[in-house]
Amino acid sequence: MRRKNQEKMTSVQYRSIFTRLFFGILSMVVGMMAIAAFFISNQSEAMLNEKANQQLKDAASSAMQKASSRVSTIETALQSFGWSYKNSKLTNGQLFGILSDIVTANPTISEIQVATADGRYLTFPGSPLAADYDPRKTDWYAGAMKQQGAYFSDVFQFSRTEFPKIAVSLPLHDEDEQTVGVVVAFVSVPKLSEFIGQIKLGETGYAMIVDRHGKLIAHPDKAYALKRPAMDQFPIVRHVIAGQSGFEQVSLNGVDYFGAFQYDPALGWGMIVLQSAEEIKRDVHSLQLTILAISVVGAAALAVLLSIFVRKIIRPLQEVQKKLSAFSEGHLHQVMQVQTNDELRQLADSFNSMSGQIRSIIGKIQHVIVDVKQVAHHVGQGSRHSHAMQNEVVAVTEKLAQEMDHQQVQIANIHETMADITEEMSRITHSMETAGEQNQKSRKQSAMAASSIDALTADMHKISEDMKSSLNAMTAMRESMADIRDILDLIAQISKRTKLLSLNARIEASRAGQAGRGFGIVADEIRLLSEQSEEATSRIEHVIRSGEQRMERVADCLELTDHATASGIRTLHQATDIFRQTIHISEALTAQFADIRQLAASVQEQSQTIQERVDSLSLSAQEVVSGTQQAVAATQESLSLSEQFLHDSERLTAIIEDLEQEISFFRTTEKASA
């Protein structure tokens, strides 16, 4: 086994500690340098971008200051001319001289014009103007008169053949501070573009001026500036129009630029300075390449120095490695000798102490092996005997456990059967109780129905008697109606006689002439009374005839109701008899239900007693089965331990034999090694 381990160890390709230490330290240092280079590269890029930003802003500010300075110089010259115009009488020659000096001192001025309030004007140097030209109608004239100060106009042209111009005008006053005219200097846009073209920033940087409307005023390309294109489609120009100042990246004609912009509200101009983003990135790339070259040279120099230093450290470790290799081959007499006073010296001292202790321990192990081998032999014999006895106990215990399991199954079947009987009896008892309750309710309902029928029968008898009384009353009423009819006949006869009497009295009154006129009036009244009596008698007779017809119908209805009432009374008597019979039957059923309930309760009590005894028997059987199972488990566990013990004793014997072989590998003296 020891030889196999040695062969396995010799088959492994070990790496040199020098290689690992050298490349480990070199990797860390190179990594740190790479991180530092990356950080410096990013910082340099950020610094260059910030530097470009600041340079562009400074250039924009400087260009705006130069442009403002030139315009301020023109404004100062115009103010000086206005002061001279106010305080002294100037001749045309003097005026031309002063204007000539102003144009010479300010090369961006193309011409100067003096316009008076009456429409006259003087221009230097002279240039042809339209015949209907009136300076008072111009914006620069009106602006100067309105502001009473310097006015800066937008770009304009007197004609299409002239270059665009910008007017800088000031009002002129006389000694009484009255405004008498305007002096204006026309700044040439091409000359302003020449001035802008002088502003350079790197190889690609340039400046341009836009007005408050976003149109180009000045550009290094004069031809492009003369076209005065609208540039408000670019964001940077829109910022200028909004009166803002700042820094922004912009794309013009497909080329990316970094641009700084500044707005002068007094002039109404915006100065924009642009530089190609590619030029700035090229500077950044050049700086990054420089940093990379320095990093590579530094890494190479560091590798050389690191190799020398690591070799100096590794030399004592190589000596230690040789001693340890010999020690691993069984030469325990090895002693390390290290001259340095560091951790390697501590390692050598610890190794020497360890090798001495190992030699002492191996000697003791050789004496112990003999005693352990004898003990292992005796333990193996005892384990085999115990294993045979436990096998017999396990066989008997398993047979008993099987028998108890069979009995437990039978007890469980009995228990289930008794449970079913008890449950069935409970259902029967519950059904009988429910039937008894329903029978009680039915008996109560029948008694209530019988009482209601008795009350209804009494009411029907009373109704029948009332109907008979009504029939008797109707008969008496018929007789009264006959008497009334006789009286009406008598009244009709009296009415006829009265009518005949009135007729006779009328005849006699007519015979008597004038003397019988009063008697004739009485005869007429008697006749009217007779007619009214006949009419009343006819109406009463009609009413009596109608009443008799109604009484006949009522009498018929009462008679039918009387017959129906009598029939209902007979039916109620029959129903009452039926309900009484039902009550007697319900009482008999209630008594039988009570007997059945008592029998069911008795059966249930007996079933519970049987079930309790079966439960007790089941518990006893379970305890026996549980005890048997525990005995089987204990026996099996003991058998398993016995087998394990036997296996361990055999393994101990094998280990001791291997240990003897291993111990024989070590050599504790020089002689043994030789």
C-alpha cells in the first residue's frame, strides 16, 4: 500500500514554487498596474475632455470679448465724434478727416454716415445710394433716436449688390442738448468674418457668430457667411437664441464637434466656438498609448527584479524540499540544517523535533501490535459463538410475532363487526326517535284538527238555524207584500173614483158658468191629485213586484245554502270520527315505539359492553405484539452488532497486518538506511 502511494505521488507533476511565486507576484503587480493604467487612462480622458471644454469656453469668451471690444471701440469713436459735433462747429473737411481717422482705426467699418434731422446726410467713404434714400426711415436712425444711446441693428443690405452690413448708431446733440441727427458706422460682415477667421483652436477649431434670430453673421468661410443661412435647426444655436451660455456636443454636416457658446444681450449676438471631436479623441488616444508604453516598460523591469528576488528566497526552500522527499520515502533519520534566522529556521527545528517523536512512536507501535493481534483473535472467536446463539433467538421470536399478528387481525375484524352493529343500532334508535316525534306531532295536529272541526260543526249548526230564521222572515215578508198589494188596489180604486168625481164636478162647474168657476178650480186640483195617486200607485206596484222577485231569488239561495250546510255538517261529523280513529292509532304507535326504543337501548348497552371487552383484548394483544416486536428488534440489533463486532475484529486483524507492513517501511537509523 505504501508503494502504491509512492507511485501515485511520483506520477504527479509538481510545479516549481519559484514559478508559482514569481508569476503570482508578477500577476498581482501587473494587475495593479493595469488597474492604475486604466484609471489613469479614464482620468486622462476626463481631464482632456474637461480641458477641451474649458478651452472652448475660454475661446468663446475671449472671441466674444474681442468682438465686443471692437464694437465698443467703434461706439467710443462715435461718442467722441458726437462730443466734437456738439461742442464745435466742424467744416466738411474736418468731418471727413475725423471720419477717415475712425475708419482707419477700425478696419471692420466699411463706411460712416452722418444724418441730420432734416433728412440730409454725409457718407464717408462715399458710396452710391438710391435717389429716394432717406436715413430717417431706417431702423438704425429710429433706434438711436428712441434709445438716445448706442443702437446695434440686425444685418441688412442697401441693395443686393452690396455686402451685408451691421449698423452701430448714436444720436447727435447740439449745445442745447437737442437731438439734431444720428451718426452711424456700418460694420462689414465680410470684414467681421475675416476677424472671426483669425480665431484658431487646434487644427479644426473655429468660431462663428449668429444673431438673435439664429442666422449666421460671421464665419471663417466668407462665401458661406454671405449666404446668411438660418441655423436655428441646431440645438446649440437654439440655446444661443434663448440667451444661454454653455458647452455641448453637436453634429454639423455629419461631423461631430464639441462646442462652447456665449450670448451678449447688448449686441444681440451669440459667439459659438467649435472643435472637432475626432481631434480631441486623437489627443486622448495619444495620451493613452503613452501611458500603455510606460506601463509595459515598467512591467518588464519589474519582472527582472522580481526574478532575482524570488530566486534568493526560494534557495532555502529547495533544501527543505529535498529533506522532506527523503523523509517521505521512510528515511526518518533526516535532520534539517538552515543557517537563516527566519521562518525557515523555525520550520527546520519543528521538522527535527517531529522526526524524533515519530521514531519514538513507531518503536512503541511495534510492541503494541503483537498484543493487539492476540486480543483480536479472542474477540473473533467470542463473536462467532454469540452470533450463532442470537440467530436461534431471532427465529423463535419471529415465529411468535407472526402468531400474535394473526390474532391481532382477528381481534380487529371482531372490533369492526361490533362497531358496525353499534352504529346500525344507533341509526335505528335515531330513526325510532324521529318517528316518535313525528307521531307526537301528528297526534297533536289531529287533535287540533278534531277541535277545529267540532267548532266548525257548531258554527254550521248556527248558520243552519240562521238560514231557517231567514226563510221564515222571507215568508212573512211575502205575506206583508200581499197585504201591501191589496192596499194598492184599494188606492187605485179610490183614485179612479176621485177622477170620476172631478170630471163630474167640472161638468157641473161649466154649467154654473161664472158662479161655478171656483168649484171648477177645485175639480181640477182633485183631478191632478187623482192622477198623481195613480202614478204613485203604479210606481209602488213596480217596486213591490221587483222586491218580490228578489226575495224569491234570495229564498232560493237560502234554501240551497241550507241544504249545503246540512251536507257539510254531515261531512264534518265523518271527518271528526276519522281524526279520532287517527289519534287512537297514533297513541298505539307511540307505545310500540317506546317499547322498541327500550329494546334498542338494551341492545346498544350490550354491544358497548362487548366492544369494551374487545377493546381491552385488542389492547392486550397490541401490548404483546409491541413487546414481541421490541424483542425482535432488540435481538436483530444485537445480531447486527454481533455481526459488526465480528466484522470489526476481522478488519482489526487486517489493519494490524497492514500496520506491520507499513512500520517495516520506516528506517529509524543510518544503518537501516544503508
